Amino acid sequence: MLNLDHVSGGYDGQPVVQDIHFSVSPGEFFGILGPNGSGKTTLMKMISGLIPCMSGSIQLNNQNIRHFSRKALAKKMAVLPQLTAHTFSYTVRETVALGRYAHHEGFFQTWTPEDEHVLQTVMAQTNITAFKHEAVQELSGGEQQRVFLAQALAQQPNLLLLDEPTNHLDLAYQKNLLDLLKKGAEQEGLTVVSIFHDLNLASLYCDRLLLLHEGRERALATPDGVLTEDLIQEVYQAEVKKHPHPEVAKPQMYLLPDEAETTEEVTIGPSMLDIRPEHITLTAPIPLRTISSGVCGAGIGWHRDFVNRHVLCDYNCSDPEGEMRDYLERNGFDTSRTVGMMTAVQMEDAAYGVWENDYISVFTVVTAGTGNATDSARAAGQTRPAVQGTINIWLFVNGYVTEDAFIQAIMTATEAKAQALRELGIKDETTGTIATGTSTDSILVAATQQGETLPYAGTATELGQLIGKSVYAETKKAIQRYQAG
Amino acid sequence: MSIRNFLKSNDAFAYALALAFLVIAMLTAISVGSVAVPVSDIVKIIGAHVFRLPIADQVDSMYVTIVSQIRLPRVLLAGFVGASLAIAGAAFQGLLRNPLADPYILGVSSGASVGAVTTLFFNISIPLLGFYTLPVISIAAALLTILLVLFFARRVDRTMRVETIILTGIIFSSFLGSLISLIIALTGDELQQIMGWLLGSVSMRGWSHIGIIVPFFIVGSLLLLMNSRELNAMSFGEERAQHLGVDVERRKLVILVAGSILTGAAVAVSGAIGFVGLVIPHLTRRLWGPDHVHLLPLSILTGAGFLMLTDLISRTIISPTILPIGVITALIGAPVFAVILMKQRKNA
């Protein structure tokens, strides 16, 4: 479709982009990225034929674009410009109809039924038919952009070039525009080459990305290949973190702001714990990175308040999460920053302690009841009251915990809990075998993300050993108190 | 807005209205004067000329002389000058995406004036061109001026903002104006007549001047009319026009040449008449929309009628003194210029 063969070009004899080499296949959605001044727009102008190549050549359908007349080129390739102010108030229809210019020959150009058909089709596609008689200037930015997209589509191009198409557009318009283009690429084989300012939008919509740096190709690959922390950090000179999109198999990049002032080192410990008959709470002075199961606030996130609530043995509610939220709000907690758990265990039976070595400290809080004890290897899915006997483990790590380490911490804690139950001889009443936990256990691992970076939390590491020992010891203590109580 | 939408949705109505305006303006301008000629007689006289019939006996022979020898050529000349300046203005505005671009404001008229004054006072006559030496030199000077103005404006400001182009035009206008004064001072005499000519007039020109302007009017207008779609595309910017398939460099040159032909020829026969190229396209665009396919022909009709009426005012308002026509157009045009400028600044 489009081939760039070692292309260089620029202005006034000074090359701005150098030695760019790539091909785009039909129906591909191809993104061009790069910081300001990296030559994105210059490259785009060269592809659209506005400025000539100094060396190399650009081919469209295996023919050098220099050999096309302007009209012939406009029938193959259309450009959606950045939104600019216009002097004269053409109507939407007049503006879109200009897209047919290249399809007219001779001095006495007549408007054919085919022109009219194309016009109606593209206006319907871009959803602008309703205001075809209005002046373009009087429309919103998003609507104007759709009008110019319709104008470009009226050229019936095989290749559509876009220069930051979503600039100045509202969120919903950005999505609508790109969805429309993606649909065109997928359903009608329209090839799209677009400059993107927004790495995350580029990642979501593009099949491949070209990353430009100082006029040269720095990377050319799938979004996953181009959007790496190292590359983006190097090219954009900004610290970023890569994370998968929660719903789509594409990467997203998150900016890391410089910390305004060096925040005071925080150590989570018993002084922040508040044990009452109705609940145990811990309020951290800063948001903690958390991974947890529980009734609300579960999953991965950042939280400051942690609540383990006492409920009666016969607690039965069709919507425990909603009921829990109500409870938290009644007690003055902001549910957006709170992880909430439940247990029927008496709160004063909770066991907790700080476990530390020279570098790391872990604060562990356990409430345990074993009325529900289950052997996970033999569990038959017995239905029992949901909260009668539950082991809730909170692990607060004072350090920087990586994602790996979070998962290993959960593994290690679970193994330690199982070991505690084994040593206490807690049995699954149905199977008669040693239990590995209860059917409703919850766990929370929270980290301050300050100080020492802790890449692993397996049992071979110091963090893993602290977690293992503390969970084992506190769980044992808690079960013993439960049994005594 | 609703009136405008109605007007815009009805092309035939637009042309009918513009044509009616032109005919009424023409008949009024011929009829009114120190001797009033009845409209019915005017129709008979013109009809006889057009169809080469003997003039009906009941028409007063004095009327025939006044209409055929004085008023008709004068009104027609005003019409052709008005039409030329209006369509040239509309084209310059579309090309430069600037509703304030007008041959007079851009300095093109001044350039043409320098060409015309030089020709007149040094009695230049190019062999073969003969009679057409004056318009040809005016046109060449007009073209040279617009190219220089655009060149300097681009050197000052690559984006060619409205203000830059206008400022450059004003600088060129005053420089060229001084040049004309210098030429006049050097030649010494006939100052009064030259000043009158510089402010623009269509009086005492006769049929020969119509012979001068008509071929240039036809060529220039046809060139522009053939580029109306291109002008539409270029109204959205030169890059946009290229993306739409317009051969911008070639079309731009054609439009600039055509605009210069029209301006140069108009200046050669009537002097520098300002603001017609500003007011008429502006008015036409407001009424019928910016589509050049209609804007250009409608500007021709309206511009012709407008200058016929302006000429009528200039020779009757403080009769028997005849005001230069440029005084009236400036009195109307300058406030319009100010209003457009203020509106533009508000939008920006």
C-alpha cells in the first residue's frame, strides 16, 4: 500500500527526518509517535506530497507519489488536518462536497448522482447529516472534526493520513472518531496512518507504531514492542510506568510526577491500629498500594483505610457489598479508599505483631475462626454460613513491593496459614482431613512503596521469611484465642 | 440566520435579485442627471442600439444624444469597473482567506496607478499594443505589486496573518502613492486633474474606455470563474487545497494574474477606486454564502450595479460639482472595513 524507502526530507535544505523506512499494508492502522520536534509532521507532509523527499522515495501502490498528479493523488490519499479556524462560513454540505473535487475533470464540472451518493454516505457515516445546512464555524470542535473527516472520506481514498486527529477534542469525541476510523480500517480496508500525541490512545487503536526521535526511527513494532518504559523514558525524557489496559490486551503508559516534596518516611505499625468490639481499623497516613480479597475495595489499588468488621454468626445478606458500603459510610469511612472485610470472630481475639530485621518490617494482623475449616484439596463445595469462621490476614509491608513480590507475598502467607492450621490439628469436619484454611478467608497485602525496593517475597527472601513467620505465628495465636474464647 | 438560509438555498432567486438590482441601478443612473430622461425612452434607445433598429421617432433627439454619447458609456464604464473590482476582490479574499483583502487595501490599485501615471505622463506607447499600452502597463504594475506584497508579507511572517498582509499592503500603498506624487511634482502641471483621476472617476471617458476594459474584464472574469471550486478549496488553506487535489501553485498564479488583469484594467480607465472589492464581496457573501461558484458571478452583478449608483451619487449629490467616485466608495467602504475588522478581532 504505502512504502517509504529510506526517506529523508525537511525544509530549506536541512533534513528534519532522516532515513525513514517502513511499509504499511492495506487495512492497517499505523501510528507515528514522537516528542515535539521529532519530525512527525514533516514526515506526514512528505507522505502527503506537500514537501519533496531529499533522498529516498515514497510509493503508493508501488508508484512513486511524485508521479501522481495532485488530483490523482487526492483520489488515493486523503488527509484529515488538525482543527483550525476558518474565515468563511461554508455550510457543512458545501464543505463535504469539496471532497469530491478530485473526481471532477474539465472546466464544466457537474455534480453527478454518484457524487451525491458518496456525499450522503459519508455524511451518514460521520453522523453529520442532521446539520448539513449549518455553518461549519458554528459547530463544536468535535462536530467540525467530523465534517472534515467526511470531506476526506468523500475523496474515497485508500489511504487516510491524520495529524493528531484528537487534538482539542472532548474525550467522547476522541473515542468516537477513532472508533469510526478503526471500523473503516477493519471493514472497508481503509489504511490509516496517524500521528498521535497520546501514547495510550495510539496503543489502543494502532496495529503498529513508529517511534521517531530527532528525525530518526527509534522503534517500529507493535504497541507492546514500542511502548516500553525504557524507550519512552529515553525518547520523551519523562518517567513512565507501563501497565496493561484493564479490559483490552494493549499496554498503557502512566506518567510519574516528580514528588513535590520529599514525603516523610512512613512506618505502618500497631499505633495505627484501633481494635473495638464492632471492628478493627487501621488508618494509614498515606495511601498504600494494596492487593486484597474482601467485601469491598478488593483487587489492586491504593487505599488508606482498612476495616475488618465483626458481624453476627447468622449474618445473611443478599448484597453484602452494598451493606458493607453502607456500614462504612455510616462510620465515616470513604469507601473509595477503604478495604473492608467481615468476620464473625470476636475482635478482641485478634493477633498482631511487628516482624522485622535490619532493613524490612512487616506488620501482621490476623483474626481467625475455624468453624468453617476446609481442606482445599478435598473441598466439596459445602454450603455453610458465609462468615461463621473466617481467617482474615492483613500484611503491611514497610517498603517498595513490586507486583511479583505482591503475588509471592500472598503465596507465602497462604502457605504459612496452612502450616499453622496443620500444627493446630484443625480439621475439615466434612472430610475429616487437616484443613488448609476456611472457605471464606480473606487476605490483604499493603505496602507503603517507600524505602527499600523488595523485588521478591518468596520463602528464600528476607521479606518472604518475615511474612511466613509472622503469618504463621499470628494465625496460630489468633486461633488459639478463638478456641479459648 | 433563517433569512440567510432561505436566500442561500435559492440560487435562482439570488441571480434574479442581483440582475434586477443591476437593471434598476443602470436605468436609474442613466435616467437621473441635470436633464432627466424618462425610463421608457432609455429602453427604446438602448433597444434600438442593441437590435440595430432605427430609433423610434417619438424619442427626443436630445435624449438620444445624452443617453448614447454621455450617460450610457459613463454608466457602462462604471458597471465594468465595479464588476471587475468586485470579482477581483472576491477572488483575492478567497485566495488569501481574508475578508479584508481588496485590490485597493493590498496596494494593487496603487501599483496599477503608478503604471498608469507613468504611462500617461511619459507618453509611453509600446508598438503593437498602441491603444492598449496603458492597461497593459497598469496590469503588469498591478501584478508586480501583489507579488511583492505577498513576498514581503511572507518574509515578515510565514503564516501570513491578516494583519501582516494588510500592513504590508498599506506600506506599499503609501510608498507607491508618494511615488505618484513625485512623478506629478516632476511633471509640474495638471495637478488638479491628476488628483481627480487618482481618486477615481468614470466621467468624460466615452466609449473608447469601454473598449479598453471589456476584453480584460472578459478574460479576467473567465479565468476566475474557471477557478471558483479551487477558490473554495483554498479558502480552507493552501495545504488543505493540495490535499483535496488542487494544483495550488498553478491555480494561485492564475488567480493572482486574473485579479491583477481586472484591477489593472479598471485602474487604467477610471483611476484607483477603493473599497468596491471589499464591500461588494462582503455583502454578497453575507447574503448568499461564501461558495465562489455563486459568489463570483453575483459579485460581478452587484458590483456593477453598486458602482453605477455610486457614480450617480457622486455627480448629483452636490451638483453641479462632480465628486470623485472614490470619495463616495471610501465613505461607504471604510466603515465597512472597520466593522469587518472588529468582528474578526472578536472572533480571534
